Amino acid sequence: MKAIGFKKSLPITEKESFIEFDIEKPIPMGYDLLVKIVAISVNPVDFKIRQSAAKDIVLDTPKIIGWDAVGIVESLGDKTSRFKVGDEVYYAGDITRNGSNAEYQLIDERIVGHKPKNLSIPEAAAIPLTGLTAYESLFDRIKVDSERDKGKTVLILAGAGGVGSIAIQLAKKIGNLTVIATASRPDSVKWCKDMGADYVVNHYNLKEELEKIGHSQVNYILDFVDLEGYWETIAEIIKPQGHIVSITASSNPLNLNILKAKSVTFSWELMYTRSMYTTDDIERQHEILNQIASLLDDGIIKSTLTTTLKGFTVENLKEAHRMQESGKTIGKTVIQF
Amino acid sequence: MKAIGFKKSLPITEKESFIEFDIEKPIPMGYDLLVKIVAISVNPVDFKIRQSAAKDIVLDTPKIIGWDAVGIVESLGDKTSRFKVGDEVYYAGDITRNGSNAEYQLIDERIVGHKPKNLSIPEAAAIPLTGLTAYESLFDRIKVDSERDKGKTVLILAGAGGVGSIAIQLAKKIGNLTVIATASRPDSVKWCKDMGADYVVNHYNLKEELEKIGHSQVNYILDFVDLEGYWETIAEIIKPQGHIVSITASSNPLNLNILKAKSVTFSWELMYTRSMYTTDDIERQHEILNQIASLLDDGIIKSTLTTTLKGFTVENLKEAHRMQESGKTIGKTVIQF
């Protein structure tokens, strides 16, 4: 089968930053499905791994990354029970295994959902990784309860990005929260409002911007952009007993003490945790993906797709990475095979 | 009225580390009760504030600390509705106001509970601050749900201390958790078992000790002793998607990143947050204290009192501080007026 990967971490402009190659089509065992991929999507994790995984070495076999796919079940491992051959599925995947930048992929059925029926293939491929991340942030980390949390506020840092776009919708439509998103360019601001944000504020002078809209402090903060850069501001604008979730990282140690007087809670959200550690509740990702598919099929939330590149080629994958690396993309970019 | 306080931060062995003085009996307004105090208890926060609040200055009026009391309602502010004159009450208090080291104290009724009826005055005075801290840690920060969390494990660092002793009981009896407490001296170990701990492990070689009892990783960790000292160990022994609560502090910034792969949650718990910020849910402390009183009255949990000093004197307050500063006290020390 055809796959695209890299042997060395190179700038995306370099010829060999991605290369096409052939490897054997794998055979599913245990909980694995063999899926014939029809579309993939690109996330920031892709370029971060491409830039770092083979920095000082040259790999013998090219590394296959990519963690977002729509595909068709081709064959089944002996322990599978949730899907049958021919099912249309969508999933993000497991960072410890080969990714979806290939014609076929093995994937544990416990982290796979049924593709939303009413969405096109690219619309569906835009969702899994960002949908899981946003959903887990709100409902597994903060444990937002739409009844108990009525009238509470959430600030979403980087509202127009992939995760931000779906988080705005889930926070508003399912969490019943007042949603404030950050964005600065006119098209990003418009996008956040289209996603359902109650307020969009500029991330420069965040404190003043929040005061202007009458929400100088918020109950929840979702950081999808830069934890370290926002740390001091976060400590000021979080309400007592508030909850912060971050998917980014910090290069330096952080002064946790500044959150103490307010009894603040901080959670990391990493969509890969459940599959990396095969947690007892790994199947929750199967359930979340099916739940998100229902919300999409019922029109309660919508796909965050903005760009579709046609054809599974090195050129398209390079283009998708280049766009992600710019940090300016709105919503999601998909490659349809 | 008589009060005991300090004008300067001095070692407890110094004559003037505490002084007795007279001030006017205050008059309650708004939500305040005027309470005639009959017993108080001492917590680590007391000596920390005594040691730091007047380090480089001499105060004009002595500072009254102490945040744990049993007393009788003597008169009522105009907004009060939860208590009547003559009610026996117990409470921890508000760190921004005068404490309970005095004959009378003003206290917001929204953070006051009815004294447990079946407990002696000293038994009841041992409870409020530690009870609120342990209860909020388990049920407001972690949001332990005895049904959902069945079979989950909690590690309590410093099980024999004031907060640890009540936390063991609440985690076991109300949270339905498997409780592992740390203690090293034979009498502390015995005390933790008496409080209901399923396992007591030595805090030296914590990792190996946990492996020995077949719980190399735990779902929840309550740190009641030294966050910074345990930080690296905590990161290893916490389960994926686990939750850590701390009431201590860290002098240095901490490497939060080491909790990321596991999507771990960290909460600060400060019992004073609700009163300091007059949060919307400030009355929750009234409810928690009443809930704890019911549990004590019904014999589901028991008082953590170990020492009662008779008489509200400078000597007894100094003795209680000296004991707390030793770091070796088991359970709680109370001064009965």
C-alpha cells in the first residue's frame, strides 16, 4: 500500500520533508480494525512531530504520522464487536502507532466512531481529533454540567483554530455556557461568531477587553494556544474556584502558587492519554465520537472544515503542513483521497 | 472583652509571642453573629501567620488569629436568618477578619454550622477548619461521587495530621474510596488505621511502599504536607486522568509539564477562598458544617481530638502553637475556655 512519511525532520519547504513509499498492508488482530482511508485532516501535532521526531537521526523506515481520518472498515480483528466490514468510520487514533497518512491503517475499535451520516467525507474528516479534545476538555476535565453550570462563563483562547472552533460550539450548545473567544483578525472574529461565541475579544489587552464586555473574570478557561504566555493573565481573570484546561505546554516551570488563594483547578487535556495508557475507560472515545456524530447529524453543531485539498499526494500534505505552521488557519484543512 | 494576640512575629518561646489584652466587644451587623466563644482549636495556619504577619513591624493593636471555634450565639446582625440567640455553633472563620482567640467574635452566619449535638465542646472545636478543608478537597475540588468512583484509590499524604485524620474518614465513609495514608511513627500509623485507612505506608520510599501493597498508581492524591517535595513522585504515582489536591504551597515554580501525558488535574484547596472572595456559593460552608455535624452525630465519622488544654490563657495558646510547630502532633489540639 502507499504511504507518506519522513525519514528526517526537515523544514516543510525541503524536497524530502515528506516522501511517498510502499509498505505492506497490515493485518488486524485483537481489537483492531483495518480501515481503508478516504480522507485525513492535519493538526498542529502533525507538524510538531514532523519537526522533532527525527531531528538528529535518519530513520530506516519513514515515519507515518497523521491522526484524523475517515475510512471504510475493510477487515476485523478477532476481538472486535462494534463494527462490521463496510462501515464508514471516523477517528483520531493513537500517537504510539502509525498514523493515518496512508492508504490503510490499523485502529483499535474502542477509539473509533461511526462517521456522521449527514456530513460529506471532508466535513467528517475535519472533526475527530479536535472534537475529542474539545469534548474531553469540557466534559471529562471540567465536567461541565449544563444544569449546574447555567450562566457560567468560559473563555476560549484561540477560538478560530481547529480545537477552538468546535469547543465554542460544544460549550454553547451542549454546555449551555456563555462563551467568550479570543481572535484578532476580522475573518477570525467573524468565524468565532459563526461558531456561536457570545463575545469575541482581542487577545492583546485581554484583561481590558474582558472588562469592556462586563466579564472581568470567568469561571472556565480553555487554553488552546500558549499556557506560559497567558499564565499571569489567567491567574488574574479566573474566578475563585475556577477551572483552567490547557492542551499546550510550557517550556519553563510555572508559578502554581498564584492560583492558590482562589482555590483554582488546572487540568491538562491530551486526547492521546486514553489510548497511550489503555485506560479502563478507553471506550469513552468511541462513545464521544458517536455522540459528536449525532450532534452533527442533527445539525446542533456543524463541521469546522474550511479547506479541502484533493488527492493523497506529497504536495498536498506539504501544503496542509505549511498552512498549519503559519498559525493563521481558521477551522480545519482536509485532504480527500 | 479579653483577647490574646501579638504585636510582633516572635519565636513561641519568647515572652511576648502572645500577649493578653482588652478590646471592646464588637456589635454584629448584616450577616454577622456575635458569638461567645467556649473553645478554640489550633491549626498550622496559626503559627504560619504568627511567624510572618508582623515580621519587620510592630503592630499598634495586637493581631487576633485563630480559626476554629465552638461558641454560643449572643446577638444577631440585621440580615441573619439561620441562627437564633443561644444556639450552639461551630465554625472556622474568615482569614481577612479577627480570629477566634478572644472571648467574643463576629462571624458571617453563612460560614457557620450548628455544633454537633452528641459531641463534647472540645470534640466539636477540633473539627471545623480541617473538616471543611477535607470535605472541600474531596467533594468540591475532586467532586468524588461514591457511585461513579467505586473502587478508586486515594493517597493521603500526612494521614495523621489534623486535615489528614478527617480526610481519611470522609474519603472512606462518604467517598467509598480505597484509602492509603502516609505515616511513619508507630503511633501515627495506628492512628491512621483507627481513622479507617485501608493501608498505611511510609512516606520514605513511597513508590516502593505503594508497589508492595499492589497500588503502584492511585486515582487521587491529597497533599497535606509538602507539594514541592513530592512533586516528581506524585507525577509517577498518579494514574492517567488522576486528580491531585494540595493545601500546601511551593516556594519554587513547578514543572507542570510532567503531568501532561496523563491528562492529570491539579486543584488548590484553600478553605478561606469562599469567605475571602464572598463567592456566590459562600453558604456552602454553612451546609458542609451541618453535613459534617450530622455525620459526627450519627457516629459515621468521629472527632479527631487528641489533646484538650483547659483555660483560655497565653500559656495554653503558646503550648498549642509549640505542639503544632513540632510537626509531630496527631489529630487536633483544643483549648477549652
